[in-house]
Amino acid sequence: MTTLHRRPARDRPREASAGPVRDGRRLGLPRRRPRPAGWLFVLPMVAVFGCFAWWPIVRGAVLSFQRTNLVEAPVWVGADNFAALLADPLLWITVRNTLWFVGLALILGFPLPILLAVVMSELRRFGGLFRVLVYLPVAVPPVVAVLMWKWFYDPDHGLFNQALATIGLGPFLWLQDTTTAMPSLVLEATWAAAGSTVLIYLAALTSVPGELYEAAEMDGASIWRRLWHVTLPHLRGVLLIMLLLQIIGTFRVFTEPFVLTDGGPEDSTVTILLLIYRYAFIYGDYGTAAALGVLLAIALGVVSAVYLRLTRKWSRA
């Protein structure tokens, strides 16, 4: 009987691994080495970010534990700034006002750019003209735009009250009434920021296959059904990112309440950033202003982390 002898493992040819190739060595490619010239190109960007982004963050965090007027030597006070801030009743009014602004801005400012982008994508003529008109508010300097809307809201000679007077309505105290002041700020902020968002959605719409729209039209689907069943599912990732960016941006609103109302009437439009401004440049309490900035950064970080965690599965669907 012939006996089959197995070759020792060290003498048998090594089989190709079925696992993924993690580098070029398994394929016989030369290993890439970092080049010093690449670091030279990166260093200017790192220096700019370090000076104008990272260092102010670190300096603000340190300042929140100090009492200083930025002239004399700072005094380390520990958590006293945070304790004084949390004991200020205006803080909680400010938080409530900011949440109210964020809610109104999301209700009005989030779906409006999507609808405008979809309608503009359906236009066969004058599409470029409408893109320019939609983006024009973004090109206007923010303070100039806010001052223009301040004239629109003027109770005596404003454009809105004059237009409404022709049909027998008004006059309305747009910025002087606690009921209408915050919605008036949201309306101006939505007008000013919608243009850039519309262009982003228009660019994202080009990734939707046209065959899907043609099939939906052949099935007799209306524009709203095409929007719900074709457009929105393909824009899911863009929508989630834009929603997060809008939440962060609306929490940081400052120009509108500062220029239009200065926080009035009766502190009904004081936002968190406006309160930070008051602490620093009106009261001269830079430590408490920095403490509020740190709390805002932590809150936005937590909101962003929770939001990304909750939407991770849906964004991959």
C-alpha cells in the first residue's frame, strides 16, 4: 500500500489570504514614505488654524475660570463665573428665547429652501435668473440687510404697514410687540440665509436619476408625490447635514436681535450670543461671558453628538 506523506507546513506553498489587503506590501508594491515637502505645505494651514481657531478656544476656556478686565493681571476664581451665571435669572429667559427662535427658524427656514429648490429645478425657462434672485440676499452685507428690514418693520413709514394699509389692515408694531418681535426676526433671518441653502439643494438634486422622475410622471404622480417618494429619499444625507448646520447656526443668532431690537421689548428677543455681548462689552465681565460661551459650546457639542447618533442608521438606509 502506498503511503501519502504530507509535506511539512514550512515546505508547502503559502496560500493567498482571503482577507482584505491592508497595504501594498502584500501586492509587492513599494511602501510609501512620508515626504517632508508635504508637511511644509500643511504647516501654513495648521498655523492659521492654530492662531485664529484653536488658540481662541483654549484662551476662552481658560478665561472662563478667571476674573479680568483684559488690562490688569487676571485673577483665578475657579467656578465662580459659572455659579454667578447660573444664578442670573436673565440666563433662563435668554435660553427660552433662543429655543423659541430655533424652533421658529426650523419650522419656516428648513422646508422653504427645499421647496424653492424643487420648484426652481422644474423651471424650463429663466432658471438662471431665479437662481440669482434667490442668492441675492446672501450677497448683501448682513448689517445692511438687517437695517433695510428695520425700515420695512417701521410702524409709521415701513413698507409692510404701508402695503397692508392699502387693504385696510394695520398698522402693526412688528418689533415693539412681544408677540410679533421674535417671528419678525425669524422672517428676516430666513430671507437672508435661504439663498445659499437653495443652491446646495439644487446641486444635490442633480444627483437624482432623471429616469425615476420620468417613471413617476408616467405613473401619474403629482409634483408633491414625486417630491415625497423620489426627491427626499435621495437627498436624505444632505437633509440631515443641513438640518444639523441650521440648528447650530440658529443657536448662534446675534445680528438680528442686536440691530433690530437690542433684545427688546422686555427682553423678549435677548439671545445667548447677545447676552454674551452684554456681559463682555456692557458689564465688562469677560470671565462670565467666556463661561457662557463655554456652556454654549458644550451644549452644541452634546446636541450634535446625540443628533448624529440618532440619525446614523437612517442616513445609511
